[in-house]
Amino acid sequence: MKPGDEVVIRARVHNVQRMSSRLAFILLRHQLPTVQGVPTAEDSIISQHTVQWVEGIVLGSVVLVNGIMQLLEKEVKACSVKGKEILIRQLHVISRGPLSAPFTVHADGNTKNLELQGEHSNISDRPCLANRIIDLRTTTSQAIFRVSSGACNVFRSYLDSQGFIEIRTPKLQGGATESGSSVFQLGYFGRPAFLAQSPQLAEQMCIAADFERVYEVGPVFRAENSNTHRHLTEYTSRDMEMVIEEHYHEALELILDTLKAIFEGIYKRYGKEVDFIKHHFPHEDLVWLDETPGIAIADGVQMLQDAGWTDESGNSPSPNQDLHTRDEIRLGELVKEKYKTDFFVLDKFPASARPFYTMPDPSDVSKTNSFDMFIRGQ
């Protein structure tokens, strides 16, 4: 949009700043972007009374703005549209914001900035969750949902291109599918029922029914009473199953290609959203290679031992046991130093660390044809 063009936008009032009795700045937000609007009585486009009325608009109100786009000599740091502003000619309130909201989107954004600087925040998680609609209006929440949606979109698109069929599996089931200790049970018209823990068995039924390649994007439920980022009672699973012709690495390679397609799609199509998320949750961009390093777990353990890594008791990790969380994170750091990548595969897990149904390695029954994928060791 060029300077001098007429602008008509519907947006929420993000913040209002009084400069004088004849001038104010109003920050307008539409989903992610924010732009500065200027109601001024200096050029007689609007009256001084209107400027003062604008100053009293409740934050979060939906307004319809008519104005002229103009360039700025100095960028506006508080807006995502930094080099332009709207000289407001007309402004109508379509829907007034709540008068007694516990916080505003503008205040929530400032709170996250304070947290990043190590300062005390006066908005805790509880009011944000109790007023989730307001919290979802923040640019960070908006960006997170868009990135999540994009990841699912790329997942579907890539697997569709590889001959997969999307299926829908039941989420109310007559029995636990993995472990009775981590399943939610509920009543179903006088009979017990269980929330699905995984679509795996249903997908394997489809494979036996000659579907050959299937996937699902849907909720799964685990009764895991653990407050960690690795344990969730409900999450959206992106699950796939396929026929293996000769070697389990066929599945490994396809999963790797799928994940790398998601990584590339997110950074290519959702770069702005990632930048919004970085503003509140600083992090480095994900680094991955065209050829993903595949490391036998014995070699990974050797890397830890060579680095002098031990657990809290001073014990070195064993190649015959599964790695603990701290071990995996440290290994991720070592892999980044050696291979210059955040994304890698651990292969050939020991049979003692895997369920009984895992396929043994024909050349060494103490190992299995199983693998895990890691991003920064997690």
C-alpha cells in the first residue's frame, strides 16, 4: 500500500497514548500485525473533541478506521508495521471491549517482555488461562496456532504425495490399547469404555487390510500424572503406518523426509509467525542437514563417555540401557558440536530397553531394529 492511499480497516484497539489535547496515538491490531493510527486535530480533519473521545476507547474494542496511509521518518518500535502509519479521518466503535477485563493483550505482551528481562510480572498464568479468549488474542498465541496448523498441513500434504491414505480411528474404545495404568476409563451406557491412547492398532489393522500406507491427525489421551513437557494427558498425534518391503529403514527414511518437509515448510511459509514467537520465547532457528546423521546408540553412549559425562551418582551411561533425559540432552549438544545439526537419529536400541514386541536385529539379538529421533537431544 502506497503513501496517500485511502485505508479502511477493522481492528482491535491494542493501546492508546495521549500526546496532547489535539493529538493521540492509537495502536491497531488485526490478528498478528499492529499499525499506528493518528487521530489529530492539527489539520482540522477531525475535531479536538473526537481526539479526546478516542483516548477513552476501551482497550480491546473492535473499531472501523478510515484514513490515509503515510510514511514515517522514524520507525515505530511498538508496531509490526514500523515505517508507516494511518492518519485517521473517521473512527467508529463496532464492539466495545470489556470494562473490567483482568488484563489486556497489550499488558500481557508487556508482561512476557518483563519475564524475558528477569523482572517480576504482575500477570500470572492463572488469569491468562481463566480468560483464555483474551490470552488467545496475543500475537504469540496467534502465531503458535498458525505454526501448529501449518505443521499439520505439511504433514498431510507430504504423506498424500507419498501415496498415504488419511483415516479416522475411534477415540472411545472397549479396552486399553497399550497399558491399563495409563488409560482413562469412563462409563458408556452402563459399560466401561476407554479413551484411545494411540491409533497404532487401528492403523495396523488397515495395513493388514491392504491399505499399505495410512496416517491420522487426531487426539490421543494418556492418564499420565506427570507435570513435564514429555507427559501430556491429551495431545494431537500425527501418526503413520506403512508396509515395509525389505528393511525398517524404509520407514525411517520416510519419517525423516516428512519431518524435514515440515521444518522447511514452517520456516518458508511461517517465518513471520516464528519471529513473533521468538519475540516472547527467544530461541535459535532449527538446524538440520540434508543427510540426517544416524547414530547407533552404542556410538552415542561412547560419545558421552568420551566427553566424561556421568549421572548424578557419578555413573557413566551404559550401551545396554536406555538413556535418561539428561543423557539425551547432553548427547544433543555433542551431536551439534560434531555434526552441526540439531536433528539426528539414534538407532539399534538394546533389547533390554525396548518392549518385547520390538524386532530383534538378525545379526545381534541383543540389539533391536528400532530408533528414536531427536531435536536438540529431546
